[in-house]
Amino acid sequence: MKIVFLGKPGSGKGTYAEMLSKELNIPTIVTGDLLREEIKKKTELGKEAEEIIKKGGYIDDKRIISMIKKAVIGKEGYILDGFPRTLGQAEEFKEKIDIVFYLNCSDKTIMRRLINRRICSKCGKVYNLVTNPPKKEGICDECCSKLVKRIDETKDAVEQRLKIYAEETEPLIQYYKKKGNLVEINGDRNIDIVYDEIKNFLKNKA
Ligand code: AP5
Ligand code: MG
């Protein structure tokens, strides 16, 4: 099964991709995390990506496609979180996608969610101080590492991420609608309700 999560920054792509990955026992490929790894390692791509991500821009299609093609080698099934993000990326990626879950969220909830988000500095698990807090303040439930904020969570960066999403990524909704594999989910509701809808869809499809 090849699944894509599509949606605005903060719509919950990472949250549901991780839950589903455990349930279906298939890996997630998170382009944002792959880039953050490059930043940590201070590679050439990482240095370039750091500047772009901080400002809320997109890394160019060529680099993303070559990164993702390497990441899917040898994998029969996977969940893609954050890819494709442009029409160019979707067209260049030749693998057949079974389902695209489009998490439709209003702009109103996005800012609030991102301001309260914390991620594990080691394993990347996503928390929210209001809606999905860790058991122990500032510490990851899974690996006990420190929780941190992301570099692209300033007001300016979030605004820019929403702008570029509208310009570059929103056209993918029509693209996958036409292909017939888009499943639209109202992402404004609480995590359990949204996740149940995703699971029920998959159950009915099987
Ligand atoms: P990426 O890391 O993918 O960032 P993003 O798309 O902006 O999305 P986020 O990770 O911020 O949000 P999310 O949808 O995963 O939401 P989450 O589950 O965390 O990419 C980062 C950057 O890398 C990009 O800006 C770009 O520069 C670059 N990049 C990556 N891929 C690229 C590509 N293909 N091409 C070019 N550049 C690329 O949820 C958010 C918060 O809300 C959490 O705190 C969560 O707990 C909470 N929450 C989630 N759902 C709910 C709910 N239903 N109710 C209440 N709270 C909720
Ligand atoms: Mg994410």
C-alpha cells in the first residue's frame, strides 16, 4: 500500500502518518525529517535547506525527487508525508499511489497548532502542548529525549509556508481528484475522530 498525506503545514500529516505506520506496519517517509537530518549533519544540502526552511520556502524539485527516489528503493509499501508538494514532483514520481488522504484544515486552527507543537529532538515524535501533550513536561514519551520547537515556527515563516502551500501545493488536490485517488478528510476535528475516519476508510476499502 502506497499512501500520501497531503495538507497545509500543521494539518496533521505527521501525526496521522506515524499512527498509521504503526498500525499497518509500513514505514513513513517524511521529506521534512529527511531535510532536518541533512541540517543536523551539516551536509551541503543541509546548509542550503536550513536557509530555505527557516524562511518557509520549498527546496527545489530536482533535489527533493532525487532524495525521495533513494528513500523508496526496496520498499513495497510506505506512507509519504510532505511529498509530493508540487505538480512537478507529482509528475516526476512514477510510483503508483493508492490513496491520497487530503487533510482539509481551516487557516484558523493552523497557527494555534503550530505555536503549541513540540517535537522530540531525537526520534521526531510530534506533540502538542494543548491537544496532545507528553506525559512528562518537555520529555518524549517514547525515547525520553528533550522536546524542542522547530526552526520554521516563527509567525513570518508560518505565513510564508501557508502562502507557498496555496501557490504550489493546493493544485495537487485537483490533480489527484482527477486521478480518482483523493480522499478528503475534515482535519479540523479532534485527533481520534480524524484517525477513526482514516482507519474506517481503509477497512472498507480492504
Ligand atoms: P514538513 O516538516 O513536512 O512541514 P509542513 O508541511 O509545513 O507540515 P508540518 O510538519 O508543520 O505539519 P503536519 O501537517 O505534519 O502537522 P503535525 O502532525 O505536526 O516540511 C518542512 C519544510 O521542509 C517545508 O516547509 C519545506 O521547506 C521543506 N520540504 C519538505 N518537503 C518538501 C517537498 N516535498 N518539496 C519542497 N520542500 C519540502 O500537527 C501539527 C500540530 O497540531 C501538532 O502539535 C499536533 O499534535 C497537532 N494536531 C494535529 N492534528 C490535530 C487535531 N486534529 N487536533 C488538534 N491538534 C492536532
Ligand atoms: Mg510534519
